[in-house]
Amino acid sequence: MLIGNLWEEMLNRQTEVNHTVENNVITGICIPPRSDDYFYIAGMEVSDTERIPEGMSVHTFPTFTYVRYTHKGSVKQLFRTYEAIWSEWFPKTGYELVDGPELEIVQATKAKHPDSDDYEMDIYIPIKVGV
């Protein structure tokens, strides 16, 4: 299933999810990052996993320190934001990447259509502390 389809399904089914930590925050998680064969999840953070809707699953992750980078504009241009992160931002800052999940977070209540020039998504990339 394509990433866009995962997001669309999650947006359509978000009201089925109980005990969300932050209402209407949709999260995409890439594991492992930066490889040709990666695992991607679209979901919501919950405080109780006792009743998960049919067809959905629970995933937990260790704690990391993240740097946040905001993508603004259509998701069709998301590749340019990632390109800027890897080729410009990381080399200039000196931060060191750690092996952990990357997060893509959109507040659904504030989200514009993903193809809109006003669309915003926060990208969180795990970094080594103390660099």
C-alpha cells in the first residue's frame, strides 16, 4: 500500500481510535530510515491499547532525541524537503544521525489538503545527544 493510501485510511478511520494522547494528530513513522526497503506506519499515539480497532495494530518504540524540520507545501514536493535536510541542513549543523524511526506529524484539525501549498508537516529525525 502506498504511503498516501495509508494516510488517507488513517484520516478516514481516526474516529475509531480511542484514548489518543493528542486528539487528531496523525503520525507517519519510517523504520528503518533512509533505506530502499523500509517499513512505514500511519497512525495515532494512544495511552491505552486494550481496544484497538480491527485491521489496526500496536507498535511501540524506544525514546530518542529528535530534531524537528517543518515541510511547507504540497506533499508532492516532500522529496525536496528531505533532500534539503540530508544535503544541506545536516552537513551544516554537525548533528549526528542515530538509527531510529523518523516521524512525520500532521495535526489533522489544522491540516490543509496534502496537495495544497498551505500544507504543513513536521518531520522529526533522531539525533545523537551532545553533538
